[in-house]
Amino acid sequence: MYNYEIKKSDNYEVILKENEFYENQILASGLYYPGKSVDEYKINYLYDFKANEKKIIEYSYNITGELVGTVLSNDGIERKVWTRNFELLENKTGKVEGKNFSINEVINIDYEYYNNLARKYEEAYLLPIDSVLKVKLNVSFKNLDNKKFEDYIETDINITDDVTSLTENYEKIETNLPKSENQNISQGRFLGITFIIFLIIIIFFINKKIKEKMTYKRKYKIKVKKILNSYKDLIVIVKNKPNFDGMKILETSDLEGLINVSEQTKNNIIYYEEIKNMKSKLYIVVDNYVYSYEIKV
């Protein structure tokens, strides 16, 4: 029986723009990175195929990118609204007579280009989206039995978030070894797998907290952009916190009421973001009173 094992990896590093904050311009993998500081991702794809019999193996591969934009719908589900495809590496072919073949390719991802493209889409359609670039090494091969195999390594890069990261989306090891051969391997890996499961549980709860925060930020950004676009003729955006010393501040939970006051008094509404992507307020000054509305999700 023709048995095989495939090992895959996507080692990468992050190259930063010139800045005064980091000692090194190249950062290691597995971290979160400020999006505005990233110049490019440098990804090294490794694909190693090993079989138990010598055969003539013909293979081909390429690298593609798919930029996917999603929005968070009212029912809390992310909906795809935009995709664009890119050919990052043209198709390459190879042929070997033996038990194994390997692919080793390095691809540079211009983070700023894809980030700018996604931002232009947001501005053109006044639609805040979350964008992910799905980079894939696509592999196809067959042997003398004329059996064709399709495989891939996929890495997903967050594009429009303030903080970017890379997520692996593939199985690192694939095999068709029968149970009798696989059993010894499984026993040897039992303790390692148990430890990994423990780590996965910890990471799960950490990621859950991160996702909850990111979901809030998405909803917040959508609400803020909707308000600013709907009432752009009435709202003035300021970067410094307004000083209302000596004035009486009246908190209100009614946005429409605040808009009506602005239209009736002909006074502009002041918008100030207290915590970036988390908390902001609208103010309108009428005589010695300040009407205040906090934008909440």
C-alpha cells in the first residue's frame, strides 16, 4: 500500500517601517503588531512530502491571495461583502523519481498596500469592514497510480484592525498511514498531545476575551461611522477634550433629542473620542448648559 506523510509550516517574520519605538525592525512570529507600524510580512512556506515507495511524482504549486471584507450584521453574524483575488506566485511544476519532494518558497506581503485598498473600499461605500488577507500555497501532485492530490497551506492576516496578526489555517501533519503503523506514533505523542490540549484550553479562554473585545470594537466603529455620516453637517470633530468648567452638564440618552436641539438652536454638535475605538461623546452647548450623549454599543 502506498503510504505517505506530509509536514507543513509557514514560518514568518514581520518587518516594520522605520520608527523610534522598536530597537529591532524585524519582529518574531506569534505576536500582535500595531497595524500602522507594519511594512510587510515575510512568509516562508515549507511543504515536505514523504512516501514509503519510490514512484515518479509530478507536482505543481502556486501562491494566491484573497482579500475578504466582512461586516457584522444586526444578528451578530459576520457577512462577506467583498472579495478580491491576487496571484502572488505564478504556477511552478516539478517532477521527481523517488519517495519524497519538498517545496520551499518565500513570499513578501506588502501589508500597507492591502490595508490602503481596504480603507479605500470603506471610504468609497461608507461601509466599515473587517478585512482579512488569506494567503495560500496551493499544491497539486500525482504519482504513477494516476491518483491526484490537492493540498494547501493557508495563513490569514488581519488587515484593517488597529492590531494585526497572522493566523494559521491548516493541518501541520497529514498522513494516510494505517492504524498499525500509526499506533506507535500516537503512543509516543500522547503526553505531548495532553499538554497541547491543556494549552489549547488556556488559549481558548484568552481568545474568547480578545474576540469579545474585538466584537465590541467592531460594533462601536459601525455605530460611530453611521452617526458621523448621517449628521456630518451638524457635527464638528475635535481632538482635544472640551473644557466645560463652570457650565452645567446634562446627560441624555436620546440621540434624536440632541439632534433636534442642534437643528433648532443652529449650534454644532461637538464629537470627542475619549478612548480610541471604545468610548466617545457628543456635546452641544446652549447658553450655560452642555447637553451630553455617550455613544454606546
